[in-house]
Amino acid sequence: MLNPENEELEERSEEQKEPKIPTRGIFVFRIDPNKRGVAFKIFIAGILALVLFSVVINSNAQLNEVYSDISTANSQLNVLRSENVRMQTELESKASISNIKEYAENRLGMQKLHQSQIQYVDIQTEDAVTIEAEDQNIFVKIKHKFEDVVAYLRG
């Protein structure tokens, strides 16, 4: 009941479906002619993933470099702050009253005041202001006198 022609056709179709490829290594790649675009897409996706991975690694390297620069700057800032404290302390010690006294006595030849050297000055504490009259010519003086007499007569 089997038809010998059908058997040959089935064998031929099986041979066409799975061609035998000689293998030389462990891996055998069989690419269907209809799926060649898929392999290209996978290749492009792999390249893009590799590029993305390299960009991420590069950005992390730059980030680490920036963090190390910040750390270096912070350490320099701490050194400068401690130097500032040291210099402020040195300045305060040089500007102390005892150092100023010593400088005034030794370098400038100044001495402390004695009671005999003190003189007291009396100052008037009245709240009165006196304005001196301006120098006026004779005609202005006559006019002011005349105005005073008129104001007296009017009451």
C-alpha cells in the first residue's frame, strides 16, 4: 500500500529540509535563508549593547575621577583651614596688650604716665549757642535801628 514514489518524495523533501553540513568543530550554525535578517538584527543589537556598556563604564570612570578630584580639593580645604586657624592664633598673640606695651616701651621709647603729668581741663557744659553778629555796613545798621524803633512804637 505504500507507494514507492511517495517514499522517494518524502526522502527528497527531508533531504531538502535538513541539508547535511559537514562539522569541523563543536558548534554548527544553520541559518535559514528566510531568517538572515534576524541574524543581522541580533548582530546590530549586540553591537549597540556593547556600545552602551562601554558608555556606562566610561561614565563611571569619569565619575570616579571627579570624586577623587573632590576628595583632593576637600583635603586641601582642610589643610588651608587649619593653616588659617594657626595664623589667626599667631596674629592674636602678636596683637595682645602685653606685646603692644612692650613694643611701645622698647621700640618707641614711650613710658607710663605719672600722676604729675596729668592735667585736668574744665569744660563748660552749658547748652547755649552764641552767634556773633556779622559785620554790616552803616546803611544796614541804620535800617535795622529804624525797624526796631517802628516795632517799639507799634507796641
